[in-house]
Amino acid sequence: MKNIAAHRIISPSGEVFHQHYVALDDAHRLIGIFPLEKEIAGTEFHNGTIQVIQSEINPQSYLLDFEPS
């Protein structure tokens, strides 16, 4: 599992979350987007915005697009 946090996260549906993290399983499937309420060991943090995009090749996988602030 991998957690990636950012100032802003845009979900595949276009909803914007502030100070949240994206949880992905080992196959890069989206587990969810959760509030970053405390530090979580091993979580990557990126300044700016992460946009979560559903993969066209494998609809169960997601791509992350990083936009620095």
C-alpha cells in the first residue's frame, strides 16, 4: 500500500479535497481519499495538487498527475 498526500487532491469525479492523502494498493488501485489528520509513517507529501485520473488501459487502476504549487 502507498499513501501520497498533498495540499489539494482532485478526485476522478472532480471533487477537490484539501490536506488529504490518496491510498493506493500495490496494483495502483485506488483504495480511497482520506483526510490527513496526523502524520502517517511512510506517506509521501507533495506540494501543490494531485489529480487522480482513472486509467483508460486498466479501469481498475489510477494515474496521479502532480502539479506543483
